Amino acid sequence: MKSDFYTAISQIAAERGIPKEAIIDVMERALITAYKRTLGNNPPPLDVTVKLDPVSGMAHVYAEKQVVDEVFDDRFEIELDDARKTKPDAVIGETVVVESTPNDFGASPHRQPSRLCFRGSKKSSANTSTASIWIAKVS
């Protein structure tokens, strides 16, 4: 059974003539930005992806972490034994992508500090629908 979250996305997509995938993509990008903000000022460059669970609507964050002997900052580092649970041939010094979802992150994606704004228009020549989607900060 699909979540209320995905039902709402489907409804918005139908009403606005926007592909559901475009809405989900924008939401995932907004959640990546929100996650990176949790890392503090000047975090090292790292690859982050977010996937929304189609059943629960929960956000799952996957981030690059450096494999180390001893973890000093778990936002950016992972111990070798833990890294090998994801990548069995991991070695000290390399980076691995692991689930890094904070405990309070994405429990309800609509509670995140941004909202989606949509503006649809029709292209008369191709008779196809296009949309502008952007993220607006909620105060």
C-alpha cells in the first residue's frame, strides 16, 4: 500500500500536469541540501544521495565516509569493520557510501525546512506540459 505521502505527490502531479518523478527528484535534492546543512560549516566535499521510500515516505540518506582505524567524527568517518559490512573489500583510507540517515531526519518529509512550489504552463506548439519547480525556504 502506498503512503499518504506518495498519494499526495500523485495528486499534485495530476493536478499540475507534472511528472511524479520530477516532484520526487526535487524533494530528494531538497533533502540532500537539508542533510548537508546538518554537517556544519565547511564540511569536506562528499557525495550524498537521498532516496524516498515509496511505501513509508521515509527519507534514507547515503553519504560517503572515509574508512579509518579510529573514528574522530562519525559524520565523515567510519571504522573498517563497519565499512566492511557494506563493502567487504574496504581498506583504510578509501571512501565508502553508507546509510547515514540521522535519527530525526525525514521522518515526515513535509516537516523539512523547505516546500515545493510549482508553476505549470502549456507549450502550444508541442501541446505538452512543462513545469517550473523550485524550492522556497519556509520561515
